[in-house]
Amino acid sequence: MSDTTLVVGATGNVGSQVVRRLLEEGRPVRALSRTPEAADLPSGAELVRGDLTDPASLDNALTGADAVFLVWPGADTQHASAVAKLLASRRVVYLSSAGIDDSRPTQADPINQMHADVEQALEGGSTDCTFLRCTSFAASLLEWGDQIREGVVREAFGQASRPLLHERDIADVAVRVLLDGTHRGERLFLSGPEPLTQVEQVRIIGEALGTPVRFEEVPLDDMRAHMREEGWAEADIEGMLTAYAAMSETEPPVWDTVERITGRTPRNLTRWVRDYEDSFR
């Protein structure tokens, strides 16, 4: 094999940053996409077509690749075992979730269940895995774009607290682990530098943009109704609201993993807003 790294999920918020960082390190990168002709990635990346829902489509993408950065594309994990078998002889770094509760056979919400299922499949198919168990991404705040422009963010659980991660910090850790060959068989917990409530997140966004923005608490029943209108299943609605209720009651942990592996402190939310300022204008 060569020293090529295959990035699965290469056009997403994290995968695209992993592609960029590997290229900056001078490493050959192959980027998997269902629609490579539409992929907006740096020059130098080799674009290949493939889809995790069709494991056979990965054969060409994996030829000559000795390492894989893996992002699972959705809650459906029926092909996870088949994909894991294809990856068995390769170094795999998987983008997972810090919300997984290893003491539970079934996770409290579909997102963490998906990540737990993929981790289990990878462990069954390859011993050379590292799982990046990440807290929530700052990129999730892009969903507030329209509300930020209107000057009011309306959500339930204003006191729900999360140490939001800049996706570039995730990419920096992933690339170091891939290139250094360290932390094999480990679960690395990654977080942003500090927990911030949703009220604080809105305030920081407004300050970084120089725009007045306020948070408005929405009644729980109104939030449920809004999620139903957006097509959420009832079980998923309750799982998500339960998770946010827990975030309101307990301050989440902060880990020093980003600093230990990269040698610098994680980027804060103000830095993230400035990096994505155009998305809120």
C-alpha cells in the first residue's frame, strides 16, 4: 500500500478540513463522495465516487489506501459490518460522539446509538481503530443563520450548556493521529475550551459579528410542534429534548485532548464565528 489516506465524508464540515490539513502536510489524499463532480475541495485531492450504503462501491476508493478517516453519513447502520470488513487491514480514525454511554446497551437517542453501532462494527472488523468521541460541533450553530440575521434566536433550554468544538480542531487531532500512528485502539474525548449555555452562545455570536442578537426562550410544547413540522419522529423529538434537559441541569466535562495532541489550546467560539462570519451576514 501507499501512504494515501481515504477521507469518507470528505465534503462535510469536518471531513473537508481533514482533506485540507492532510494536503498541507504533503500527504496524498483520496476524497470519497457520492457526487464527486459537485465536490468543492482543494486542488490536490483525488476525488472518487462511492457510497457507504453500497459497500461494493468502496473497492476502487480503498485500493492503495492504508488509512481511512471515517464519518458515518446518517442514522442507518445496516451496512456498518460490511464496511468494517472492508476496512479491516487499514488504519481507521472514526468521528464518533462523546454522548455515548458505554454502560447502556441501548443509547438514549438515535445519533449516539448510530455512533455506538459503528464503533462496535469497527471493533469487530479491525483492531487498528481510534475513535474521536467529540462533543457538539460549533458548526451546528449555522442552523441559526436566519435567526441571527433577524436578531432573535428562539429555542427551548436556554441554559443547556455545551463545550462546542471547532471542526478545525477535530481535523487537527485526526490528522496527527493518522500521521503519527498513535492512540491505536483508544477512545479520545474531544471538547471545546469551555461550556457555554445557548444564551451565552447567542451573546458571543452577536458580539463577534458586532450585531445585536438576543435569545428568546420557547415553551417546550412549541418546540415539539416546530420539530414535528420539520419532520422529526416522535421518539427522536423526545430523545433530543431529554438530552437538552440534561445539558441544562449538569455542566458537561471539558477535556484537554486537543491541547495534548496538537500542542495548543482549542479554538474558542469567538474564533469560530469570525471564521464563518459570512454565513451569518
